[in-house]
Amino acid sequence: MEKIQWEIYIKIFKNKFILKGLFFAIGIPFGVLVIVIIFLSGGDIMDTDAKYALFLIFLLFIMTYIIIMFVYAGKYAPGFIIDDKGITNYTQDNQGKKNKIINTILIIFGLYGGNFSAAGSGVIAQSRQVIKIKWKEIRKVKYYPREYTIIVRGSFNNKLAIFCTKENYAEVENAIKEKIKKR
């Protein structure tokens, strides 16, 4: 198999696969938190301290949006390699450098503030700058030709969205189907 490699830029807030991931990672947990805050306040948000908690959650979402738009220009910059070993997803150099700075800040402030969850999040985020799935680990593949995207599932927590260009989608789909068939 000939190696296929490409890099692409994806608009974070316009891609349904990224938005779905954000919904599960951020939307559901914070949604539950908002419901719990409203429930614990007895539904009386304005006359309790619940308004401050809800305001801070809202402010966190706004600040996150601003940071994503400012630091990353609202784009995700993945690169992909498909070869005989499997599929590799990596972060492009420019965005990788930004990620390293942000993750390092998160680790330092997390350790300094005694927030080991934040520090751990920074370590995990940095460790996932390159993700590899070997052909033998692939359990399920879904093809989305209209979105030029292929979702590959490996082990329990190993899921990869392969964002293709309009020009290379058919080649990538065929290469994956060929390797899956030969296993």
C-alpha cells in the first residue's frame, strides 16, 4: 500500500462531528450541572446565589469560544497518514505548538493550585497530539462521503474522525476498505 498523507483545516463550530464531540464532552456535563444548580435553588435563580454559578458557567463558555477563535482562528488543524501499519492522526506543527503552550500552562496552574484534575487534563491532552490506530485494532468504520469524513473505532476509547479533502476522499475510503478486507 502506498502511503497517503495530507493536512486539512476544519472549522470547529461548523463541523457536525466536532460539535457532536463537544456536546458529549462539554454540553452534557455542564447541562447536568446547570440542571442541578437550578434544582438546588428551588427554581428561584434570581433570589439565590445560583445566579452567580450560572453566570460563571455562561462566562466560561463565552471565554472558551473567544480563546478558540483568537488562538486557533476557530479551526482544527489535523494531519493524517494512512500506511501499512494503520492510521495516524497528528496535530499540525503550528497548532501543536499552541496546544503545547496551553497544555503546559494548564499543567503548571493545576499543580500550583492543587487542582490535580486540571493538571491531569493537560497531560492527557498533550499525550493525544498523535493518535495511532493499527489495522488489527479497528472494530468499526463508518463512511460519510457527503461530509468527506470517515469515523474509525478501535478499542473502547479509541475513536478517530478522519477528515478528508474533496479530492482525496475516494482514495482514502478505498484504501481503508482494502486494508479492512485483508485483515
